[in-house]
Amino acid sequence: MKAILIYSGGLDSTTLLQEYRDSIALAVTFDYGSKHNAREIAFAVENCKRLGIRHMVIPLDFIGKYFRSDLLLSGGEIPTGEYAEDNMRSTVVPFRNGIMLAVAAGLAESYELDTVLLANHSGDHSIYPDCRPEFIDAFDKAAAAGTYNGVRIVSPYCNLTKRDIALRGRSLGMDYSLTYSCYKGGEKHCGVCGTCRERKEALAGFDPTEYEA
Amino acid sequence: MKAILIYSGGLDSTTLLQEYRDSIALAVTFDYGSKHNAREIAFAVENCKRLGIRHMVIPLDFIGKYFRSDLLLSGGEIPTGEYAEDNMRSTVVPFRNGIMLAVAAGLAESYELDTVLLANHSGDHSIYPDCRPEFIDAFDKAAAAGTYNGVRIVSPYCNLTKRDIALRGRSLGMDYSLTYSCYKGGEKHCGVCGTCRERKEALAGFDPTEYEA
């Protein structure tokens, strides 16, 4: 496998970066105008440097400009309820994974890589339609059919929970202080937004994060 | 159907714009750094204005910067053989339709539209893997699964030839002087690149185009 990783700098994709480091030729972070992009990107850059993996930041300015989502700088306030609650739906960026996978598939063909790695997990399925297995399967077929070299989509954590991923990372010796999750994008994790709550649950017992609340 | 059209300003998608004008709420042109983008876009803007259809130009700068293709300003010379010849393979932009469809699906969800229209046709199948029916079918499933409102991909010309499209356009009263095809991007159509040759064949007998050669 010669892979490109879609890499946010968060808990899930940093674990995948660590676990598949020997197969990853290129990691790509997308700057799509979210409130937490700047902070995520700083962590992504740092982790790729540390592991010696080539890294690219691709701006997708049109998302911040034309798409509707409270996750974006152009959107409303980040809700502070549970991750899976309906109010978190306002943070969905329409077809974000579809867009990132498509760009990554094109890059993979350009650079003669055969696989796109994505760190979606089962906890995302209820809120994000483009994290579900049926979406990933269909997109995998589209990428294989639509590229000369038959690029495949691989999502090793698709049926794991975020807790499973964190435990897996711990067994790999991951230092989770080198990852960033908070949707608010502040210097410290807020501790109350949906992703901070989810992060706390995943890392319970070995959480190095300093939270505001 | 409330649709978004992926609209280049060329012969095929301008015919689709004309034929489906009553269902098209938004037309989107992608500026991905090709040699003929500037000229195509001018035609696209003009046709949307004429038909009173909302139009958006979305820059995809990363393609020109990172992707490899002779169609791009960053690539080599445009070959001047037959469209279907192997040398035209150098003009393939990896997974271009995948990327445009993904952005359009996200826009469709953002603007509460249910369909993405694409003007791919059977003459593209041999060179462009992301124009083939099996790609379109898989992407359609991915878009439907990956969006809240189940966006569908519709490609009415998928099994038509470019000649079929031109004849259809003629019966709709199309003026093909209002479209642009040439990969070289000059003021006049060059008449010898693959797409110019294909355009000539399609419009034979009623071609209003002034060619250099």
C-alpha cells in the first residue's frame, strides 16, 4: 500500500498516521474555513514533521464562502451539547468527506499512490452521512472506477468507536497531547462542545488534555 | 427536479443548460487552472446571463498547483492528434469529474437542491475513466448516501455521442457559436487539437465556429 492520508490533526487521524506511518507517502490537511482549522493545521504540521511524512495543506476557500455550517467561521455559534445530539447537526459541513476524498483520489493518481486513508469511525455515523459505511463503500467504487490506477478508499476505523481508537493509540504509545479536537478552535480545548465531550470519553483514564471547563 | 449544473461553457454542458433550463437553479463553473478555463468561463457567464440562471465560478487552485496534466497551464503542450488517441491521455486531469461532482453535491445540500447534472457523454468514455457509466453510478450512490437530502447525480447524455448532443441542440435551436471547446484556449478555436476535431465532427453541416486551421 502506498497511501495518502486525509489528516486533520485530531485524535482519530493522528492515530491512523501513527499506525500506518510506513505506508503513508503523503498526508493532506484541508483548510476549509472552519473555526478550528488554524489550530488543527498547526498540530498536523508538527506531527508530520516529527514522523518525517510529507505534508500538504490544501485550501478549499469555496466551502467557507458558499457552504452553510456552524463549524465554519462564516457560520453561527458552536453548540455545547452532547456530540450525538441533534443540535450538533448544525456543525455538519455538507459532503465534506466526499470533497476531501475526491481531491485526495486525484492527488493519489497524480502521485502514483494507490490508496486514500480516512479515519472516520462509528461514533460519526449518526450525525455525518458521509462517514457511514454505505457512503465509504460507494465512494470506494467511484474512486476505483474513476481513476486510471484504480485508487481505493480504506477506512480502518470505520467500525471502531473513538474509545477503541484511543485505546489502540495508547497501545501504540501515542501521546494525545499532540492532537487537537475542539470545534471552538481556542488555545485550550473548551471541554464542553460536542467533540471535547467525545474526546474526554475516549481518553478517560489517560487524558493529557488541559480543558477550559 | 431542482438541479445544480456542472457547467464548463462547452458544447455539451451548454446544450444541457439549454435543455434543462427550467430545472436548473444554479450553474457552477470550476476554474482549475486549465489553459482554456479563462475563455470557457467567459462563455459560461454570458450564457447564464442570457438564460437568467444563477452562476458561480469556483476556483480550485490546488489542481493547477499539484496535479499533473498537459491540460493545465502548469503542464506541457496540448497534443494535436485525434481526440481518442493515446496522446490525448496526457490531457486527463486526474479525477476531475469526481472533484467537481463532490463540490457540487455539497453545494446542492447547502442550497437545498436535489440533483447534480453532468454533461458527460459516450465519446469521453475511452479516455476519461471518470466519465464512464460505472463511475457515474457509483458516485450517484455515494452522493445519495453521503448527504442528508440524498442528492442524486443525473447525466442525461451519458450514452449519447457528441454528434447526438449537437443534433439534439440543433433541434432545440441552439446557437453553437456561443460555446467554446478548444483545449489550447486561444481566441479562435485552433481546429487541430483533439477537442476541436471532435467539435468539427459533432457540428458537421451546421458548424458556426471559425477555426484557425
